[in-house]
Amino acid sequence: MNKKPLVVLLAAALSPMASVAFAAEDAVDIPRLVVTSDPLGNRTSDELIQPVTVIAGDELNQKRASTLGETLDGLPGVHNADFGQGVGRPVVRGLQGSRVQVLEDGLSTSDISGEGADHAIGLDTGRADQIEVFRGPATLLYGSGAAGGVINVRSNRFNPEFGDSPRVDGQMSYGLNGHDRQGRLGLELPMGDSFVLRTDYGVRRSSDFDIDGYQEKGQRVGRKDKLQNSEVENDVFSITGLFKGDWGFAGLGYSTWETQYGIPEVFLGEGEEEQEKIRAKNDRFDFRSEFNDPLPGFQTARLKMAYTSYRQQEIGSEFDDGTFVESEVETRFNNNETEMRLEMVHNPIGDWEGVIGLQFNDRDFEAEGEGHSHGDGDDEHGGGFYIRGNDTRTVGLFILEERPTHFGRFEIAARVDHVRSSSDNLDEARDIDLPSGDELEQAASLSSRSFTPFSLSAGTIIDVDPAHHLRMSVTRSQRAPSAEQLYAFGRHAAAGTVEIGDPNLGKETYTNFEVGFDRHIGAFRYDLTTFYNYVDDFIYLASQDDGTGQAIEIEGDTLVVNEQRNAKFYGVEFGAITDLVDGPIPLSMRLSADHVRGKLSGGEDIPRMSPTRVGIGFDTSYADWDFSLDYRRVFKQTKTAVTENNTSGYNLVSFDANWSPASLKGAEIFIQGRNLLNEDGRRHTSFFKDESPILGRTIYTGIRFDFGG
């Protein structure tokens, strides 16, 4: 990959604007956004050693999209791995799936997005009040699932601060592309000084979306400029009650999330064809609390608990010469998950401040395909069966301590987990016949596996001067293999794969080094981070070569196998903003860039690695209007794994305009444009890039409002 674009951008950013930076040392008023998923609970991203990006307020409204991956795409180090418009999973520094822990108000979303690239994350981004992105291993805070990073989506549901009058907030929008209709309405009802009731409802409906050109790479016939079978339906609802007092607060809530979306597929209306849809629903009960001075020696205790029941169906519809024949549920997924987290912030011990914590998770997962419930099928390659039922129980204990020094601050942390994973026994062994005549087999009974991941970290922030920080850290963290990596064996219909797990996989061990340098005050502010992450026994999904350079396919589905080898990841992330003009028509310029490289121990490239990107944006305002214009270049990706195709580069141009006159009294009208150049881009991070390009030109318009409170 050509690294020159990245070097040129960084040089351009740090040279001509340096004179502006040092000529304007006046501090800029930046809102203090506390990172709520930080165990100490009172630090901002600028005070944390690990690189954290926090988006809230107007910035979040501008970035907010219908999926989490699309919302965060473009942040330094974060990409989107979509599978059509119903799915958008974040990729952090080239890692995705079960290595990126997604939290809702501090606890796992408890969905099955790690079990398949076509599975949506079970939360509503419209409800988000603040999103916190930890880049790099965060296993010390949240366990094995955070080896690549942590993303915490914080809603306002458990916020102990509320006014003395009712509050109504929400948003309604319409997108020309796909007739995309979205809406959300939230209501806050204070009942005295100590109790508040909050509820919200959100909905989304769309048709098939427009694209530029043909849907499938290399396609020459069929419908053009349309992403077939890409419609989406979402419904979300929550209700929460919260008490507060001098002692702290406690809140109890229920939420439900339901979605239906298509897996984009070319549909010619000729011969026998099939389309896939996914239906998913979760019901969730949450408890959040914080107690002041709970025990001698402790200043704060936080208790978080959640129970989630998640169900999903993958539905195949058959057509004959364009005429519908029948539909059937090919695979059913059920996931029941209980999680508890206790954080105890102790009183200062000398110069040390810190927190100790306990975390528990019990996950009962089942996958059942037609004719393959507990081994009663006869389809030789597994039919709808994907992962046998399994139960994973995790108990973790962690400690984080921080102390001030004459040069800044120093932090150490440690965590130990015990992970036990066991699978259901089947009636008979499973086997898959390969085109070569060979056979793969998985035993009917598999032994339980236990792992004890142990993680340590140390880091420091050095106050170079009042305007600059130098951050340095080293982390040694371990990750237990996920259930799908251990037990997968069979056809995953919607993903178009036949996936093979390995019940003998061992732990992954990450050794991560980070150095960051930032300027946090003045007219020119920036953050530059470099990292090197060496992984012992990295687990990855590898396509199998049929001997001709092509992937092995079984009845049209690609064979992928979980394999384990040493690997390394390294890269750089950069973000900056400079205030060019200060006056009645202010003007600011934003710059961003990121680059990550992933290689196996033999020198081979790791599949689906994020391509290099650079971006520039401008913000201004006049009277009651705010305007933003952004350009981002996604470079081609030629560092590819065996059987993986290159991906061409593309350009993204977007704009935002908000009108908020005083006469609207808490409301604003907005217009957003995305992919204004109508580019035919393919996301290299997506398993589905050759079948589904990015959306074509899209214009959204709508209204946001926030009254009362």
C-alpha cells in the first residue's frame, strides 16, 4: 500500500498551521465530556492514557446513522463492515466481530453480532446520548471481548440529572434514497425531586436503496443502480424509572428492539433463485445504580445488571422465473444472557486513586437449522445448522490504580478472568464432503473448555507543557476464543459461507505498545497516536485455496476455517482541528487520517484489513445556520489474503446544514447529503464487498427537537 498520502497529509497538517497554533495560545472552550464507561467515572478522554474518542451533542447528531458502524465510520481508527443497510458493525484498528465489545449503558448488548457478519448489533443509535470509543485492547476493563476495542453507547435512560418539568425530544427524517423514513420520540416525566419516568419509541422503514452501477462485482446483466433486497424495518421501545437522593441513584428499565432486513442479492427473475431475510428481536431488562460512601474506605459503588433474551431467524424465500414459490426458516438463533458488573472506587491511599471490580456473564446460546435440531438431519453439509448450542460463563476480577507524578500521571491495571465454555452433545457426528472428495468431520460430543486470561497494563501521561501531552502505554492482554470460533460447523446461509470451528483453539495473547502526542488547547488542536500490537496465536477466518488460487466452494457457499497463527498489527491515527477565522462568520478546518497494517507470522496479509484514509472538513455558521462540508479519500487495498480480491479506492463528499432560529424554541431543521459524488465504493472490511457496494447519493432532511425539561 502506498503510504505517501498519509505522510503528505500529516506533514501538511503540522507545518503551515503551526504558526497559527503558536500565535493563538488562548484556550478554546471545549465541553467536558466524562467517559462514563471509565471505571473511575470522573475522567475525560483528555485525561485517559488509552486513546478514547467521545462524540456527543451536535457532533453526534451530524454523524448519527441507522447503524453503529455507519455512525462511527470515519473516526480515526474506526471503519464500518456492513452487510447491506440492516447491518453495520464497527471495525477498530482492523479488528471486528467478537473482538470489539459493544456496550449499551456500560453492559454488553448481548446480541449475536459476533456470530456472523450478517448479524446486526442489537441497539438503537437514535437513542444514543453519547458514544465512547476505546481504540486498542481494553480487556483490562471489559474482558476477552474487548481485545480490539470497546464502544459504549450511552443513552439518557439512567442519567440521574433531570429537570422539574416534562421534556419531549426526538427526530423525524426522510431520505430520498430508499424512501428511508425514520423517527424517534422520547418523553421524560419528573415526579417530584427524586423520581423520573422516561420512555421512548423509534421506527424506521425503507425500500430497496439506490447504488451507482451494478450490484455485484463483475455483473453485466440484470437491474442496474439498485441494491436489491436491501429494505429495512426497525422498531424500538423503552421505559425506565429512576430514583435519586443524597445516597446516589437506582434505575430499572425495560427495552425491546426488533428488526427485519434483507441480505442484498442479485435477482434476475430467471430460473430458480433465492433471497435471504433476517428477523431479530431482543427483550432486555436493565438495572443501574450508584451509591455514595457505601462502605468504609470506599467513596462510590456502581452496580449494573442486565438480562437479555435475543431471538433471530434467517429466512430463505425461493423463486422460480421471478414467481414466489415458498419461504422457510433456515436457521434459528436464541441467546439468553445475564450480566452483572460491580465497581468499587476506593478512597485515596496515599497518592493512589483507583477502583476494583467484579464482572459476571452467563450466556446460553442455541442455533438450530431446519432438520438439524440436535443432530436429526441428513443434509451432508449441515443445512441450516451453523453453531451447536453452547453455554459460556465468565467471571472476571480487575483493578485499576492511578497516581499523580511531578511530570503528569501514572496508571497500572490488572485483570484475571475465568472462562468456561461447553457445548451441547449431538446424536451423531457431523461431516462435510469437499469437492475434492475429502471429508471434514466434527464429533458428536465435544469436551468443555476452560481458559484463564490474565492481563496487565502500565501507562503514563507526561505534561510536556500546558498545551501538550505525551502518552505512552504497554498492555499485555489475553483473549479466550469465542463460541463460534470453537464450535462452528456447517452452512451459514445468509452469510454465504460454510464455517468450520476448532474446539482445540488456545488463547490469544496481545502485546500492545502505544505512543500518543496531543495538543489540547489553542487555535490548533491535534492528536497523533502510533501503535504496534503483536498477537500470539491470533485466530482468523481463512478461506481455503482449491489449488488454483480460488476459494473452495460447497454448493455456492465459501468454505472458511478458523485457524491460529502469530500476527502483528501496526498503524497510525491522526485527528486535528484548527480555527481559521474567529468572528461573525467563523471558519474551522478538520483533518483526519489513519493507517493500519495486519500481517501473519509468515508474512501473509490478514484478510479484510482496513484501507488507509485521509479526510478534510470545514465548519462555519451564519445567523441561524450551521454548515459543514467533508471530503474523505478511501485508498485502494492491495494487501490481501489468499483468495481475497483487491478493493479500489473511492472518494466520499458529504455536507450538513442546520437551521435553528429562536422562533423554533428548541427545534432545528436539518439537511444532510452523503456520497454526493455517487461513488461505486466497496468496503474492504466487509465480508460482502463483492456483492454489495456502498449506497449511492443520499439526501436526508428532517427536524430535531428538544422541549421542556
